[in-house]
Amino acid sequence: MRTQFNATSAEDWKRTMLELQWPTFVTNVDGVVQSWNTGCEQLLGYGTEVIGERVHTLLSTPLEGLRLDGLIRQALQGERLMGVEVPFRHADGRVRLTVCSVALLKDLKGGDLGLVFTCAPLSGEQGTLKSGRQHFYESLLNVLPAPLAILNPQGQYVFCNEVSIRNPEIRAWIIGKTDEEYVTYRGFDRAMLERRQAHYRQSVQERRSVTFEEVFDSAERGRVVQARTYTPVYDDTGELSMVLGYGLEITELRAAQEALQTLNSELEARVTARTAQLEVANRQIQHDAFHDALTGLPNGALFTDRLEQAISRSRQVGHPTYAVLRLDTDRFKAVNDTLGHPAGDALLRELALRLRGVVRASDTVARQGGDEFTILLEPTPTPAQVKELADRLRQAVRAPVNLNGEEVVVSASLGIVPGDEHYASAAEILRDADIAMYRAKAAGRGSSQVFSAEMREQTIREGRLEQELRAALVRDELQVVYQPIIDLRTGRAAGFEALVRWQHPRRGLLGPGEFLPVAAESGLEQQIDRWVLRRACLDMMAWKQGHPRSRLLTLSVNFSAEHFSAPGTVDFLQDVLHETGFDPARLHIEITESVLLGQTQAILQTLQQVQALGVKLHLDDFGTGYSSLSYLHHYPLDTLKIDRSFVLSMLENRSSAELVRTIVAMTRNMNLSAVAEGVENQEQFAALQALGCEFAQGYFFSRPLPLADACQVVEELDARQDDRE
């Protein structure tokens, strides 16, 4: 709110202010007192002698002048300041605490005449407390063991502690003086002043702390070395408020360093014969500091340095001359977990050789960490050549590797960032390369993606979606829907699979594909799985109580891999079953193959404990992942779920049909059950029945529905089957 007073002339407002009974005074826009009424005389003890003086001279300490400058700037911008605490110095030398209002004074033409200060004394316990607090702060600054001075925006000293200047007379004299006046007064070298002024200007211009070393001679202590720092402080409007100058005496440290340097020189003279060995050792240390110990490639620090140099060279020629690729090995963790870390290390060394063999001599391949590599292409090939190089890199990674007699095949996802004139640092480029690489993984692993601004925007959207999802869990916006699972031998429903949906407040009902990937990346997937399990068990039991004659059906719930590496999973299942009264024999936990790629013994123990509760274990999406038959022998599984992609194409694709037939036959021979997902038509239904597949689900039978509607579908299926029988 802009608040101001208007006056026809300077004499008008002076006369008006003098007539006010409240302690009131008026300054011009520079803070020079223009009018001083009797209320102010009674409050502070000064008469008209203060007219023409800056109001800063009436404050309790020069430090308060810095705060007053900020208040004046606010008032000149039209802001009415109310209840501002201002400590004045009374004519008798005591500190008088006041509460002031400050307003802008304008003439009738809208010109700024000055500022109106209206004051009231702050007394009693509150005034004593604030006065004591001010004294405490100044005492605190004075007892600091390091030199500290405070300068106003004009470069004048407003505070100087005792450690900075031990002589009290000089310490009192310096207030209001500049560095130039101080150096002249003390007779110091003018070069010291020039260095100080240069670093002072640098700190203010660059809006940051600047530290430098200063050497001078003291009459009391002789040669003194200080590490000095200038730190600019800005107010809320961005205006310079003050500059802190502080230091640390390092005279003894420098003397020790110089003595050590002298000693080192003497030692070097005695060990000339070993200089060559030391140089070799030093080169090795330098190499190790910037190279990966496992692969011998440049490490992240060296890569970043070379990328920064490439950015700098690009600015000199006026256009980007580089490109960056980020490569991540897909499913590398599976190699470590199944074959051991030595095999994983051997794989990384082999991949490093292959990548280095694909790129040019002028390019840089670095190991960024783990199973990630970064590649700097300089000078830049054409976009087509970059894409062709990315394809050759992926092919090189995909070639089989023999590890301890085991043939291993891995793939790689690549993010590509062409050089752009808008990039100012290596960190920005690596950030976008990381985004592109994760987009490549999301697109199906083993692929490459060229970064675009839309990807960054999508990452931001996903971050926003993560926050909304966390709020959704609190606001109970998630829902559970149920898809019937059909017994192909009887044509009746055998159970339901519980699936999650999100009733988004703005976007409507969202399917799992729109938010579960974000949940997995942000660590929320486990929480959502547990919520779905408890809700589904409660729903099923509530339905059973309301429909006591309905058949008992099974309940299938998906559990991500995180459950089986986190403690408490078995206890949670046991608690939910006890809480809801749900029959554990009718609960099916669906897991993916990624669960089985972890620490084998620990996973096996957890799965056995889950099965000991009476809960069945289903392996979901079988055939799409690592698909090792050793899983089926090693882990306590009850059912394999055939991925929908094979079911959808089994009538048109011979290999898909053969794979479905093989899985069904395998489950029969191993005394397991088979569930086919994604059945959409009568032909697929009939083909699965002919193969002897036991169970199926899909849109041919029903979409996922609320429980009441899903149970209605089950009743209709039962009625239809009754008619056939």
C-alpha cells in the first residue's frame, strides 16, 4: 500500500510538523533533518541544533545506520512502515528505544519532499530487554577472536571490533572513515590500499565473498599475515546493505610453511638421485586421481574438466563443436547378483575396451561410476554420424561376453546431447544427458534418445506428479479395481486380480501406467502395493459378509521387488491377514523376475516364509525378462503368468504360439499352474483351452471393474455356465 503526505510547500509541512504533539521530525530524501518538533525535544533531549544533520548521527550506534538506510529506501518506494524499532542516542548519552512510523512526504505535484518520522518511546521491561539484546550483540562481535569490521555501502567503517584494531583511540576514530583514510592515517603501503579496494569492488560487483592474503608490518608485533575476506550483504530489495570485512591471522602458519619449504629445499638437495622416481610416482598419482582404477578410463572428474574445456573452445569459435553421450548398462545388477562382483568387474573392463575401440582418438570415454559411461565427441560429427555411432556403441555392448565360462549378453541405453550455445556448464549437459538416457530406458532399454527440451519438461512434470502422488496417498485418492480370472476348464471365475487406479482431482481417473513408473522411481511403489493389498482384502471380506452365499474366490495382488529386499514384508502380510480375516490360501502374491535377481539366499528365505503363511506365489510376465529355468527349480513358485504380448500375437506369430505352448507344457510337467493374460477374443480363448492352459484373464471376459460390478460379471458367467450344463 502506498501511503504518503502531501504539502503545498516546504514551509507548509515544516509548520505542520512543528504543531504535532507526537514526537515528529522530517528529513529530506537523503535523511538530513529538516524539521524537529517539541515532542522530539522532550523525547530525545535535542533542540533545533539537529536541523541540517543526518538522522544517522542521532542513532545509538553506526550499525543502526545501515538498517535505517534500508528503511529509507522502502519508504521512498512508497511503503508506509509501521512499528519500526529505532534506538536513538539521547542527548545525555543514554540509549532511548522508540517505535517509529515512516511515511513518504510528497508535494501536490507528486514530487518527493522527504520522509516523516513519528516516534513513540518503548519503555519498561520490553525496552530494557531490547536494549540488553543490542548490547549483547555488540559485545558478541567484540569478543570474537577474529578481526571483524563492518562498512556501509559508501565504504565507511560503522563498526570495528577490538581484535581488528586493539588501540581504542584508533578504533573510535575509524568510525565514519574509509579504508583510504585509514591507510593514510596509519602510514601503510599504498599498494595495500589498492589491493583492498580491488577486492572490495570485486566482492560487490560479483555479489560474493572474496578472500585474499594481506601482509603488513605492525609496530607491536612486526610482520603480520592475514587471510582477509570481504562479504557483501544485500537487503530484501537487492540493494547493498553492508560489507563485512573479517580476517584470520595466519602469521604462524605462513612462518611454519616457509620453514617447511626451506627444510624441503635442503632435503631435495640431499635426495637429487631420487627426483626421477618421485616424478614418476607423482605422475602416477595424478593419473590415478583422474582415472578409474578398474577400467583405466578417465573418471568423472577428468571428463567434466575436458567437457568444460570443450564448452570454452566452442565459445571461441562461436558455435558448438561437441556432443555428449551417456551410456548405462541394462540389467548389470543381475550379472553381479548371479555371477558375483568379480564377474561384474570383468564385464566392465571388457565394455570399456569395446567402447574405446568404437570412438575416435580425439573422443573421450569415461567411466562415470557404477555401470555408467560418458562419451565426449569432439569435434562433433554430423547428427547422422552421432546416431550411427550410438548404434555401433550399443552393438558393441550387446555382443556376448564370456565370464567364467558363462556367456552373458547385456544391452545399453544411451542419452545423446548435441552441443548447444545455451549450455553454460558441464553439469547442465550431464543433467540433460542423464534425462535422455533414462528416457531411452523408459522407451524399452537397449535404445538411444536425443535430448530435447520436452524431456526436461517431462522430468519436471514427473517431479510434480510425484508430489501429487504423495498427497494422493494422504488424501485417499487411490482406488482398487478387480479383473476376473477365469478357470478355462470350468468356464467359471476362479478369482480376481486387484489393480490400482488414481482418481486425480484434475486429470480424472488415471491408469497404473500413468503413475506407477513415477512411484517406482520415487520409492512409493512399495507403499502403494501395501495399500492395495489391505484395501483389497477389506473389500473382499466386506463383500462376503454382505453376500454370504457367494462363492469363495482368490485374490491376486502385485508386489514389487522392493518388498523382498526390505525388512518386515512377511510381518506385514501376516498383520493384514490377521486384521482382515482373509484366508491366506486364497491370497496370491504376484512377483516379477526382477525379484529373483537379488541376493539369492535372502530372497529364497523371504519367499519361503511367505509361502509358509499359506499364501501362493505367482511369477508375472514370464518369458519377457531374464527367464532362467533355474528360477523354477530354486524358488517356491506356484503359478506362471504368460505375458499378454505372447497371447495377443500367438495366432499370427508362430514363435509366440510355440512359446505359449512350451510354457503351458512346462508348468504341467513341473506341477505348476499357468495363467494367460490379455485374452481379447474367442479365438485366443479357444487356443488356450486347446493347449491345456488352466486360467486366463483379459478384456474378452471383463475389464477391471469396481468390486460390485466385477462380482456381477462373475455371477453372469456362472449363470451362463449353469445354462450350458
